[in-house]
Amino acid sequence: MENILEIKGLNKTYEGFALRDVSFSLPRGYIMGFVGENGSGKTTTIRSILDMAKFDSGKISVFGLDSVKDTIAIKEKLGVVFDSLYIADNLNVKQIEQQFKPFYKDWNSDEYAARIKKFGLPTDKTVGDFSKGMKMKLMVAVALSHNAEFMILDEPTSGLDPVARDELLDILAEYIEDEKRSVLFSTHITSDVERIADYVTILHNGKVWFTGTKDDLTENYVVVKGAEEDIPSGIKEKLIGFHSYRNGFDAMMKAEDTDMLSDELETEKASIDEILVYIAKEDRRERDNEADKV
Amino acid sequence: MKEIMKLIRFDFMTSVNSALPFFCGMLIICLILTAFGVFNPVFGVFLFISSAAFFAPAQNAANNPDFRRVRGILPVNRASFVRAEFTETIAALLASEIITLILMGISRLSKLYEIFPPKLEVFCKEIHTCDGIDVGEGNIVKFVHLVILVCVLLIVQVTFINMRAAIERHEHDIRNVLLVFSGVIIAIIVSIELVTNRIIPQYEEWLFPSTDAGTWIWGIALNAAAVALGILFCRIAEKKTADYEI
């Protein structure tokens, strides 16, 4: 299976934050949800792919090309959508086409006009008068009109109402239907990932916590609940994000370790949202333990 | 060069809705005044200001963190963004200078103001025949010198400010605008003072040549020097920002 995106050993340090050994890949024809809490490094990774941020070490390949040396060739075939508008808001959709068209060899005006019509974007209004959902659709229309084979979206659904979010996800699902194109979208709305992603990469504190298929992720982790005294010995270390209450505890663990649990404990499949929450809880617990030691 | 032209077009498109009516309005006023033979370089200053409306909003937008991200998306060399910014600035100012000088020339030929009622005709005639600013003791600083001087100073100052804005990554603010205008005004006052008080009489002919040929050579040399400085500022900005993150 050909990878449309490959990141190997990406390292990047800022003051107070670092991406550490980030590696993952996305095969052609699939959608990858790129999730993690705020500040986990999603946007920095995306900016590195786009050569907007200079990384310290590692290698990024898009379409098999080097993200730094071949950035212009890559961007010819890449569509990008950010969470906020990067287009001048005093222009109408026709003027925006005139702005972007000269930069792309494969710009297709008919495709752009069809997208604008399909998305129901008004042609007589300036972009400043558009709703957030309309602005997002406009950026998608621009991204799709130069025959992009790969789309990168950074938090595209944040701030959108449920209807606009649903429409955007449908657009992405339709985009990869020909199995030649791929989508990488970062989000912290995990229901969007559950709905359309084939692959998931979870970034936590600048490191890849998980990368693989969505099914692997959700089948490999379970939420455990019950009384604390029912936890068999040697299992507590395997619990992620352990949290005890007056009436019991809850935590997450790998599904493969559930054989060692007693029948008194309840287990259920973890959702991506729960996985993120337990990762954050585990992090907090480790920090508290460190503080207690000090 | 193709990339730079595409980017200039991109910036032009960003500003065109707001800049075009403003610039066309100014140009129409200037053309009417020229037709009646009363175009004065003071109106040329308005042309310079309105030409800035074509590049300043787009360049300001480019220094805004949201809009700057378009630089990470378009398939264009990073250096071309900087070069386009400087090219459009210099081109707009030079175009304003040339238009102003042409309109001054045409205005000198037209005597359409003679159709006005006598009082207005006298007033217009004074404007028409005025060749420059009388600075006393028979000294005149010609308007043509002032137009060239203003344009040259604007090229140097605006490109310098562009360089600073690119390196320091901030948007143009009112301090920059004040800096430009105060710089131009101070330079003109100092020049006039030098001529009026004959502080350095031996250099007077160099400062403001009295012959047409001398004026042309002086103008071309000054503009070329200003453009060269602008290119230097561009190269510095290009080099300093090469590793910047977008």
C-alpha cells in the first residue's frame, strides 16, 4: 500500500514544548484523524509538513517527495484548510478564484464553480459576510479546485454548528471515494474521527501515543470500573488514568490484559474520547506522583 | 519573475476593491485640474498616498498571523513573497512620480483656465505660471525637484519600513506612517533652507540643477539610487527572514 504521507522521527523544540520522535504514515485512499489535547503538537506537525515550521531532525515525505526540498511540487497537489480564514474577506468568490488560479497548473474553473454552487455559497457577497461554515466550505472549494490529491485540515470543524460539521465530513468522505486521495485532519472533536476516519494518530505531549487503524484503537482499549479491592495484584500498574472515588474506581487498560481481571470488575469498549481523557488523567496522576516524591 | 508577478496580482486583488475607487477618484481630479492647466504637485502627493492604498493593505494582511498562513499554502518560493512586496511598493511609487511629472508637463501646455470668469482666471493663472516655491533672494526650488525628491525619499523610507516590518514581523502602524511623512517634510525643509540661506552655495547646482538636462540626469540618478537602496533592503529582508516560521 502506497503511503501518501510518511513522517519519521520528527523532532522540533520550542521554548516549553517539544515534538519528540513523531512517526506515522497515511496510506493513499484513506482518512486519518489526528487527535490530541490542545498543545499536544498537532498544529506544529501540520506546519512542519507544510514547511511552515523548520524541524530539528527527522524526515517528512508527501507523495514520496521531500517536504522541504520539494515543497513547491508538493503544494501543487496539496489542499489545505485551516481553522481560520486565510483569504481576504473583502473579496467575493469570483475574485478569490482570480487570486488563486494563477498559482496552480491544474486549476479547474468548472470544478470551482460547481463546488461553489453545490456548497450554496453566495456569489454576490464578500467573504466577510459569510458564516464560519461558509468560510470553511470556501477554503475546501479552493483546496479541491486544483485537483489536490491530499488534503490537510487543521481543526476544520471547531466552531462549526452540527449541521455544518456534518456537511464538511460528508465532503471529506466523498473526496476519498476514488481511493486515490487522502485526508489528514486534526481535531479534538473525537466524534468526527469516529464517524469518518479510517486511521487515527493520537499525539500526547509532543509524542505519538497511538497510530494505526481506528478499529485497532477502539478494540485494543477498554474502560474498567468497579471496587478498588477487586483489582487483582499486579494489575494496577497496567491501568491508565486510574481514578478512585468513594464507591469505586475507573481506569482504562489494554484489552489484551483483561483476562487477568476478576469477574466483579466491569469492562466496556473505550471510545476515542474516553481514551483521550484517560491519557490526560494518567499524565496528571504521574505529575501528582512526581510532586509527592519531591 | 513569474512568481513575483503572480504575487503582485494576488496583493493587487486583495486591495483592489478599496484602493481602486480611491485612486481613480484622485486621478480624475488630477486629470481635470491638468486639463484646465492648474495641476499642482501638491495634488501629486495625493496620488502618492492613493498609490499606497494598492500595496499597504495587502502587505499589512501578510503580516497578520492568519493571512500569513497563505504563504505556507501557495506553491511559491518563500523569497518571492518578499521580492513581490518590495517590487510592488517601488513600482507604485515610481508610477505615481511619473504620472505626476507627466500631468505637470501637460498642465503647463493647457490654458483652458482662460474660460473661467476673470477673478477665477487670475487665480488659476497664478497657479499655472507658478514654477516652484519662491524661497527669497531670487531663489526658486522648482516643483519638479520637489516631486522627484519626495518620491525618492518615499521609496527609501517605505522600503526601509517594509524591511523592518518583515524582519520584526509586525504590521505597519501609524508610527511608521508618521515616520515617513515627517522624514519627507524634514528633508524638504532642510533642502529649501540650504538653498535659501546659501549655506553650501558651491553645491547648489548639484542639489537642484537649474537646466532641464541637469534636472533629468539628477532625477534619474536619484531614483536609481533610491531603487538600489530599496533592492538592498529587499535582499536584507529576504536573507533575514529565510528561516522564519510562517
